[in-house]
Amino acid sequence: MEKTHLSLEEAEELITKIKPSIIKLMRINKVLLLLKSVRIEYDDPHMSMTYNLRKKKKLYKLSYDFYNLLDKLHTQGCLVRDLNRGEVDFHSMFDGREIMLCWQISEKNIRYWHEADGGRETKKPVSMLIKIRKRLI
């Protein structure tokens, strides 16, 4: 599958559509982590087997839902970076080079970007891109 490059405007429009999915992914992730951490032992082997089967069934169902949703977001051009903080990157192009537009679930708009080969620690304000684009026009 080819990368989907989005303009700033396209990525911001997509935010309203993907936000419920990101929230759902965050919730599923928390439940998966919780389920994986729970260990219950029974004296009766039958009860232990019944519990373990049901737990694994729930884990697999949630994992399936999680990866289906993650794949759907990926095909829309979203790169989920951190589910604990709800961080998502969008592939974009600027001045002939690939960049990543950064968004966090707590933000209304995309506020930062970074070079595709850089990293989130090198992110810069998106207002910088807007100023450069205005000068180029």
C-alpha cells in the first residue's frame, strides 16, 4: 500500500472523522493491557480452563477489533504514534520533502510538524509552514 500524503487542510479535516476511532483505540488498548495483567487461579482445573478460555476469547476479539481499526486509520493516512497520549502523525509534503504533521487528541487542530526522518523531539510549530507557504505564493 502506498503512503497517503495529506495537505494540512486535508489532515485537519480528517481529524474530526478519526477522533472517535482514536478514542476507541485508546479504550481498547487500556482494556487489553488490563486483561493481560489479570491472573486468576482456581483450585478446580475445570474452572481454571473455563476462565482462561473466556479470557483468551475476549483478548483475541479485542485484538482483532484493535488491529482492524488501526488498519483502517492507516489506510486513511494516519500513523498512530502513542495511544497513551493520543498522538497521531500524518504524512505530508512540503517544499519537495516529506514531513509529518503532528496531532494530539487533546488538540483541536494540528499545531506541530517534524521532518519525516527527524522525530517528534524535533517538532516545530505549524505556523512556521504557513508563513513559509505565504512567502512562496
